[in-house]
Amino acid sequence: MTAVPGTEPRTLTLICDECGDTENVLEVAHDDEIVWPRLGPLGWSGSPFTAGQHRCASCSLIPPPYNRIPAGRPMRGACYDVHEHDDFDTVVITPLTDVDVEVSAVLREALEQALEGHRHLVMDMHAAQIIDSTGLGMLVRAHQHAKQRGGTLTLVAPSRYVRTVLHTMRLEGVFGIAENAGAVLDALRPPGGEHRSTH
């Protein structure tokens, strides 16, 4: 997104990175680095940071292609891998690319399906360097859903960028964070339970 002074006093003109359309908005005090709180209510999607890519509300509604995974990488669905660990009442979902607006719709469905049969979710983020506002909103909703069921949502190996986003949006205390999925499963292991997983 590019923001330029608007035609009216105290306004800005926002230019969509996807289609080039413009939208005039009132200029308000804001963090120079973070734009998500400003763009989210307008229906825009993209990076929470000013320097990232952003799509206007119209472009955000267009179903994107889901062919972003390089050839040869393992996947289930279009952009993620999933392992069910029934003895731990847990599903581990691993995004295989950055968690942006194009893959969030697919992951959202996967998270909803996982929560239908399991209380705990683990999002292994080691392959995702970037997360945008759409992906972050998806995680917040999944966390709320899991919490309502008495479960948890834990992020594994989030990148420095993802950690920075969580800190900036004051969400670092919302999600559990672990270095690897095994540590999460060990913490959820029932007393005297044996490890048995299904893929």
C-alpha cells in the first residue's frame, strides 16, 4: 500500500498494491510502523507493517490461487501439513509457507476441522517467516475457539518477524510458545499415557 496526501485537508489517499485502486480516508494519529489497526476496519488485508504489501477490500474478497508451495515439498491440502495425535487430544498443523491472506482461508478451514475432534492445537511455524493481519486474525479466532473448548493453541518456533508482530499487537501473552512440537506434546501427555499418533 502507498499512502499519499488526500485531496481534502486532513485526509490520505491509500493505493492498493494489488489493483491500484485508491481510497480516501481521514488522517489520524497512528504508529508510523503499524498500519493494521487503521486498515483492518476498512476491510483491507496484508502485512501489519507499513512497509508490507496490502490489498484493498475488493481485492481481499477475490479467491486467490493456492499454488504457492514449491515443487517437492510435502503438503496436505494446498499449503500445510497436519498430524493428529489422538492420545494427546491434539492436532499439529504446519504451514508450509508464509501465513498471508492467500493461505489463511485454507488454514482457517483446517483449524476449524481440527477443533471439531481435538481440544488442543499446535501451529508449527518453523517454515513461515511472515504473517499478515489476516493470518494473525485467524490465529486469534482459533485460540478463542480452543479456549471455549477447554483447550489451547500453541505456536512452535515462530520467526523473529512473527514474534515482533505478536509483541507489537500485544498478543505475546495470548499464545503459548514452544521451540518444538515434541515439547508441547510432552506437556500434554496424559499421566501414564503411551505415545501413539496418526497422520
